[in-house]
Amino acid sequence: MPCQQASPAAGAHARVLTVLRAVTQRGGVQGVLDLTRSTGIPDSTVHRILQAGVETRTVDQVGRGRYRPGPAMIEMALQAMTSAPAEADVQQMLDDLQRNTGGVALLFTVTGFGGLRRLCTDYTLGDGDPETRKVLTYQLGSIPRSLRVGASGRVILAHLPTHMQETVLAEGPPRAPAPGVIREEAALLASLADIRRRGYAIGRQEAVAGWDGIAAPVLWGSTVMGSLALAMPAKEMPGDLRGVIQRTCDAARAMSLIAGGQMVV
């Protein structure tokens, strides 16, 4: 029985998707020749696809012959993320993690507005000293923070595409870091490789002085959506971390599964 050949229409659709994916994957503003080299699709075809993208707001034209992802891509991403865990599910998972460990449970998401950052969108404080925990949540959750710093940031950074990692690494370390921040780029890169291998990150007074943290990624397939972090005063963090690591990873895995993804620990 002869093999079934793909229809020309199917091939055309595949080329459209390939070009649009390349627009998002490489980062920055790109020209037709840039996309031709990265996709192997003829420049005339790439140009037609991009012009169609401009008409549908999927691609934004910047100047003459330069393109970047358009606002319709943001709308599609937001629509896709509506399958993420519901508020009640998130709060229950945070409450369970906090109750089972005695730490502070925090959920971070990735924001690209004004540069790639992590933003704390929900947390559970527990019954510890309220003033101490208020300081922690203000420092970690009041404004977007660099992905270079803290277990919650580095675990996200470790799972970003290469061009996005390069953007974050180019920022350099923050001016007033906590004492445990990883300042050397070689050490930071080594930590990212270690995070990808292990599936979690450990921070020792890295984001806030006096506090240690453990974080695991919240994933949709291979795409990182954010991180789940457990923070404790350094003097209260157990010497044997296996239990708190497992609970943090289990909770992040549960969030990932609800979102339609998976996490391997």
C-alpha cells in the first residue's frame, strides 16, 4: 500500500506555524532574512506569512522589514493560561504545603512586562510571627523581582528558552543583594544546569537576608509558567532537606498537572 502524501495545504499550514513559532522563539525584533535562515523557508514565503500576521495582529511590524510578536499572541497566551489552576485549588495547595512544613508557601508567575521577572501572586503565611512574615512577603511579593536571584527565580530561569535566559543574564546581579546571592555568572549557569537535573532549587539567604528557600517549577508540558516556593528563617530550615523538598516538589507537580502539564523530579 503506497504511503499517503501530505497535501500541499497541510504543508502550507506547517510553514505558517513554523514562521510564527520562530518569531517567538528567537526573541527580539527580526528581519525576513533572520527568519529564513532559522526556518529554512524561502524569504518570499516568509514575507507573505509575516504580512498576513500583521493583518491579523499576530505579528507586529517594527520599521521597515523588521518584525516581533504581536498583541494577538498575548491574547492567545492569556486564553491558553485560563486552564491553569483555579484560585481555590491554588490556595488549598499553598495551605497544605504551609501546614505540612511550617514555612511560608508562595506562588510566583513569570511576567514579561518591563522585562522578564517573577511576581508573587499568592501566598500562605502560617501562624509564625506576623511582623516577620509581613516583611518577607513585602520584600518578595510587593514588586517583580529578578529571575537571577532566589530559588523561586532561578528555578524559573533554568527552564526558560536559551534566548530568554540570555536576556536575564545580561542584566547582571542586583545592586543590593542578600548575602547568599550567586554573583558569578559561571556559578549561576552551573546552578541552572543542576536545577534542571534535580528538578528543584535551594536558596540560602539568597533573596532575603535570614531566610532560606526551596522552589520547584510549575510547568505546562515543557513550558515554565512559574514556581512554587517554600521559605523559612534560616535557623528553622531542617538540616535534612529531603522532606521539605519532596513536599514542595509534590505540590508543584500537582499544580503542573492541573494546568495540563507535567513535572519530572
